[in-house]
Amino acid sequence: MKKISLFLLLMMPAVMFGQGKNLMTPELLWSLGKVASLGSSPDGKTLLYSVGKVDLATEKTAHDYFFINLDNGQSTKTDVMGDKSFVQWDKNGLYAQKDNQVFVSKDMGKTWAPFCDRLQDAENVRISPDGEWVAFSKEVSATKVLGKEIYDDVKNSTAQIYTDLNIRHWDKWNDGKVSHVFVLSIHNPRTPVRDILENEPYDCPQKPFGGAEDFIFSPDSKTIVYVCKKAVGKAYAQSTNTDIYAYDIGDAKTTNLTKGMVGYDVAPAFSNDGKKLGWLSMKRDGYEADKNDIVVMDWASKAKANLTADWDETVDGGFFWAAKDDRIYFNAAIKGTIQLFGTNVPPFTTIKSKQIVAQITKGDYDVTGIAAQNGNQLVVSRTDMNHATELFSVDLKGGEMKALTHVNDAVYSNIAMSDTKLRMVKTSDGKEMGVWVIYPPNFDPSKKYPTLLYCQGGPESALTQFYSVRWNFQLMAANGYIVVAPNRRGMPGWGVKWNEDIAKDWGGQPMRDYLAAIDDVSKESYVDKNRLGCVGASYGGYSVYMLAGIHDNRFKTFIAHDGLFDMKSWYGTTEELWFANFDLGGNYWDSPTPKSYGEYNPSNYIAKWNTPIMIIQGGIDFRVPIEQGLEAFQAAQLKGIKSKLLYIPNENHWVLHAHNGLVWQREFFKWLKETL
């Protein structure tokens, strides 16, 4: 037999050489193709998408590109992008960027012509519909915070000097720079490049995750509509009040379109005819998980209407104007999944206070995005707990779905799948709670299986049919574990009240929900009650720390990733204080002191810790900073509890590097094997 390389050994599935289908492995998970829709042709007949694949040796991602004919579903590989990156596709052509230049193609990438070359350091490039203007973002200096900038004679200084908050965000320190949007004329090259936020110390796109969706051209190319939170320092750190502004390119005047709307207002999108502007809106300042509604504005009169105000759910993250502008489509969590919904957009004179929201798709999967419309078909992205993202068409009349891409079909055809069941569980206060139960491949109910309680982060994020390279239920099940994933208090998809009930009650009813879920599933004969584990990240990590002190010996092992351990020290070091102020109920010197710092503070229960625990902590996680993981590990060690610290210096609140991800998975399952 030929010598087998170490890499191939790592890639070998747990079920070997013809003994049935293979099982998912961390290496195989990281090597799956990542499907992403880029843009569609103006007539809606063709879609351009990419497939990214990580080289596990180099951690670099290479992309292949494909055109898909939406009439017949046929995909054709293309080298259309070459060494360029996609910008947009509209009636004037296909646009792509390389370095400081934008190129345009009139023949779907067969030939390219220079379009604009004044784009030094440009990001998030957009071309106006008339092809006259280019908008882009880049960083500019707003304030001096570096010692070497303040004092000319200390060029080697690494000092940073602050007199106000917002000193760091997500995984980067405030270096005094902000992102601004610039606009330039294509046919009048002597016209100066304009900074539409000139001399304003605010960000657009919004940090840390904003992109080209934060600024758009109006269909008549006369206006740039952009998202911005015009606040600095303590005000920035404590507010979610982003507004939507209109910058008139002709007279350089800016108008606040959402003045008086004090929550998040984001994701602006014009109707195709340019007569209406829609966006996502939350009502309350400081509540980042407030109900997300779709608001539309009549562009001429500036009259507004909330299309989803009376709907008892929350929009997931975007929306799509129908070709005739008479309907808006969007995705939202519902009963442990994410589905496609639609609502009519009648003329403004007939918009009523109560609009009908209709669910279009149903099934055990997540509709994660909307890419294009071709007649009575929408193109969407879709995942489930056994499959990574692929593109599907949806029949808008009946909701039937058909796969358009098959990037990972060959891999999955050789993988034994996990069965997933949504189980309804009675909570301690008599409510019905949906709980996903994921079973190992080739599940045999006559056997007993170790079982993991999975605690979702957020805390107000949906627990649905998602697919991740880190918290991957398919991989956990492939390693022989049943996974119990409760839609505890705080989850969207079960009504607005259920979603909001977790605020200021982190360590209360949600903990009882977790215990109700694991106790209910543990009644099954196939659950080994002596081998129960509890795992989670972020608020899920907080949940692990909290349950470690109150679980009454239910669990045999714990794993917490970037969890909140001590609420006082967390409040003193985290950056988005609006989140802490709303969800915890205020700061720890308030009188009376919120329960979050006493009864609901995991560090107050260390005396009751008696179970092995593994702690994972990212070094540049400023949302849940490093002291949280270190404090928890030190406490466990000093108590003599079997414990392990996995510290990853270059990771933020997530794990983004492939090699770190592989170590994460290997240590995760190694710990479970040792302790469960």
C-alpha cells in the first residue's frame, strides 16, 4: 500500500473504506465551496456568482466565477473577473475594479475597457445609473490620537491618547480615522473629487461591518443616499441612532430623511422606478435587537409608511423590491427556520395601517438572502443543518424551490446526513418552546448517546437551520453526539414578546429554558444521562458559565467560547455600551443595582463550580475582551477543577483563520472525548 500523506489522513472520514457513507470532518468542512451571488443582468436572465475554496495549506481563498442562465438553470464557468473584483452589473455594463482603476465590459466580460482611474485607496465602489458618477469610500483623518502624530519628535512612539469613549470597536483600536464617501465625475475629470461628509468626524460605511450597502445612488443619479450615525465619543458608544441622509450631488446639500426616528435605520434601497425609498428601521435608541421593520418613503412627498408594523415578527436583514415595485420580499425567522416573506406596496394614498405579510416558503431550511428576480421566480441562497449555502429558485406563487447550484453535491453524496427534528418542550412557566434535536448519522434508538446542550449567542439572534464552519451541528453529530439546541427566550421567530423577554433577565428564565430543554430530551432512552455536556459562545458562553454554577450536577463537561464571565469587568471593558445598557439594565453603580451584576453574574457562582470546563478566548475580541476568559480559567484552576484554556491571539469574537479553525475543532472534540 502506498504511503498516505498526513493531510490525507486528516481528511479521512470517521467511517472508513466502504463501511457505509463517510462522516463530516473539520478538514472537509473547511474545504467546502462557499457560494456567493454577485449580481444579475439588467433583464434578470443571468446571474453571476462565485465559489470560494480555502487552500488548507496556505489559508488563502481562491475564487471561481460562473454565469447561470436563470431560464434553464444552466451554469457556465467563466474567467470574467480575472484578477479584478466585481463592482456591479447594470444597463451600462459589467463593472470590475483592480487597484485604483474601474473597468467596464459591454459583452459580459469578454472584453474590458478602462472606466475610471482616480480611485486611490478606494473601497466599496458604486457607479451611478447614468454612468456619470462614481462613489466610493476611503478612510480620512478626523482626530489625532497617536502620540507620534501629536508630537513631531517621537516618531517611534506607540502611545495612543484619548479623552472620550469609542476608543476601540470590535477588533480595532480607534486610530483617529473615519470612513467617508467620495464622489467624482467621469466625463468632467477636472471636477474635484468631493467628500460628501467633508470635515465631519463620522463613519460611512458604518463600522465594523458596513459596506457598499450603506450608500446608494438614486435611480435618476442626482442623489446619494447614505447611512450614518452622526455621533462621537460617549454618545456614539451608547446610541444606535443611525439615520439615512440624502446628499444632492448638484448643490452639495444634505438632508436627514429619518430625523426623529431614533433607532437603527439602515439598508436603504430605491424602488426600480425611483418613486419610493425603502429601508430597515428600529424604533428604540440603544436597543440593537429591536423589532426590525420595513419603512417606505414616497420620494416626492417624503411621506412614510411602515409596512410591517402590525406583523408579530422581525425582518432578518434585508429586502428586495419586486420588478414592478408593487411588492417587497424579505426573509425572517419563523419557528426555528428562516423563510421568504412578501408584502404588497400599494400606492401611498391607499396604504393602510395594517399590511398583510405572507409567508412564501416552508421547510426545514434557512432562506438566507435574495439575489435576483426572473419573472415569477426569485433566486435565493439557502442552507440547512446538513448543507452549506447553495442558490435556489423560488416559485412566487406556490413557494416551491429548485436547486440552481450544486457546488457541494459531490461531497455531500458521500456523507451520512444527520436527522434534525423540531421538538416542542414545555418550559418552567408553562410556555411551548421549540427545540432542535440533531441526531448522529446512522442513529440507532436502541443505543445510548452522549448529548450536548448547545447555547446560542446573541442573545437575541435566531437559532435556525444555519450552517457554520465553527458551530456546525452536522460535525458535532458526526462525532457521535446528540445536539439539543433550544429556541429559548430571546430568539426571533416566536413572536416579538418572546424575542424581547430575555432583556435584563439573562440569568433568569433563559437558564430555566435551557434546563427544561435538556431535561425533556434526557427522558428519551437513547440519551445517556450520565454523559451530558454544555457548550456555547458569546451569550452562549455566558450561559455555560452561568449553568456551571446552577446545573445541579446535570452536566459532565462545559465548553465556553468568548463568554461573559464577570459582568462588572465586562461592562468596564466592552465597547458597544448601548448593548450593555439595554440588555443588562444599566451600569453596576446604579441604585438599585441591576440583577445582571448580582443574581445573574456568573462569577458570583464560582463556589458552586465542580465540573471540567474548557475556555476559549480570542485575543482581539473587544466585544467580550480577554479578561473574561482569563478570569474564568484562573478561577477554575485555583479551584482545582480540570480545565483548559485555548487562547487564539489573532482572532476576534469569531474564528476566521482556517488553521485556527482546525485547531478549534480538534481541541473541541478532544476535550469532549476526555471529559464526556
